[in-house]
Amino acid sequence: MASFSEMFSGRKRSSSVWTNFSYDEKQKKSKCLVSDCSMFVATKNPTNLKNHLMKHHRDVYDEMLSVEQEQKTQCNASKKMKIDGKFLLIISLSAEF
Ligand SMILES: [Zn+2]
């Protein structure tokens, strides 16, 4: 059975960079969806795609970083609530005896 730390250390697979790119399986390229760009980047590596945003769309890049930061904060908050919920459940069960 998975421990608490194993349950909550799961890595997020999708990157928020994909809100700005669309991957073309046939061409093996990612199309930039930022308005008036439409450039193809020959990778689906989120880090490389982020570099494109950083170089060509600094404002989009900055916004993406702040969204990522927000998501991290929300994740931490829900994590704490779940652990607290489990803890409170244990307390209420033992109180019945
Ligand atoms: Zn672009």
C-alpha cells in the first residue's frame, strides 16, 4: 500500500505550456498558438517550448509562470486538507470507543 508521501509526490505530467502550443504528431512539431506567431517548434519538450515563449512572447511566458505558481500553491493547499481530513477521521473514530 502506498504511503502518504508516495501518494502525494506524484509528478504532474501535463505542462501549462500546452495552453500555448498544439503538437502535430505527423510533423513531430509543436505549433505556437500565440496570436500572429504560428511558428513551428521541432520539439514537444516543454522546456524547449518555454524557451520559445521566453524569447518570442515574453508577456505570455511571464503569465504562464504565474499560473504555474498559482497551481502549485493550490496543490499544496489541497494536499494539506486531505491529510488533515484523514487525521480528523482517525480522531473521530477513536472517540467512539
Ligand atoms: Zn510563438
